[in-house]
Amino acid sequence: MGGRYALVVDDAPLGFVKRVSGGTIKGEVAVYNLGPENVQKKHLATITYDPFTLEVGMGMSAGFYDWIRASFDKGHVSKTGEFIACDFDYKAMSAREFIDAHISEVTIPALDGSSKEPAYMTLKLDPERIRYKPGDGSVVQAKVAPPTKKWLCSNFRLELGDLPCSRVAKIDSFTLKLGVIKDEVGQFREATKHPAKVEVPNLKVTISQADIKPWQEWHKSFVIDGKCA
């Protein structure tokens, strides 16, 4: 869904997102094939909630980046909030509330020194519960951070020890992941969710031939000579 969608967490507006999808509520159907009549019996079993997938620029509030940092720095912070759909006058039309959501993925787009395209991070929020709410018509705060220049895919800098990185041309897209597991208890229709392991991606970079020698020396030492303890 594209449009004006405000992200509010713990009653604090974190900014407007470029795009949001997911966040649907599903009832899992249990099917029984009974008797000689070959008539299926169906009933609803547990409830599942699809994660939210959102695209954001760099103009989000400091609290948004604090949440990301805590999620992948052993903080494992879950948050309760809502996505508010607004009209052209930033009045709340409807909302999708999420309860105890974890940031399960953060994807940094491919970075290319020759690109002029705007860059957006992609995040996934995995909540325990979701509720639909009508909008109250109030005006949602439009600006939660100072105006910033548009983040372009060419606006990046890499630092890696004492290796020369000033002429790194490209960095492939990469994703940080936080495993989220369900704790399903029979008497509850809605399972609780808890953080598990953090998956750290590998980086793939494209460098200038002019800087290749120190990179080759590091590769020989680290990979071939085995000095990688």
C-alpha cells in the first residue's frame, strides 16, 4: 500500500513510511475427512498474523533508529503501536494496531556510487497481535524529524580496518535478521512471540583496481595463510 502512512509507537510518532504491506489477520482452517459421505468438516483453529513490511527513508525520528539498534544489540525490544492511514490533509482515516512487535528484518538496499536513485530501507515487524481500528479524523503530526536531504544509493561510506575504502564502488544489498519464534499454548488462540538468534549477513563489495594490493594481501593472510583466529 502506498500513500500517507504514519508509524506511531508507544504514543510517539516515528515518521511517515513510504510503503507498508502485510499486517493481515488469518484464521487457520482445520479440515477433517469424516465418514462414507466424503463430506469435509471444517473449523477455525489458531490465528496467525502476517508481518508488516515497510519501506522508509532517512527522515524517521531518533526513536525509530534506537528501536532498530536495540533489536540487534541484545536489547530485543518489542513495541506496541499502529500504522495510521491518512488522507491528503493528514487526517486519520483508519489504523492498524500492532501489539508487542519485534523488528525481525532490516534490509539495506544495494549501494552504487554511480546511482542517482533514492534509497529506502526495508523492515519487517512481527507482532503478537493485530487489531483494526477506525480513524478518528484527527490530524496526524506530519513532521517528526528535521528536514533532510534525500538519501541516494550513491550516498555511502565504508570503513574496514586500515584497508583503503575511499574508492569502493558498490555494496550489495544485505539484511540483518532476528529470528522470532512462537510460544503456542493450547488454551490461548493467540501465541506469544519471542526473539531468537540474530543472523548477521556477509558483505559483498566492489573496489577499484587501484586499491587491490592491500585487499589481496589481507586475503592471502586471512584465507590462504590461515591467520583468521
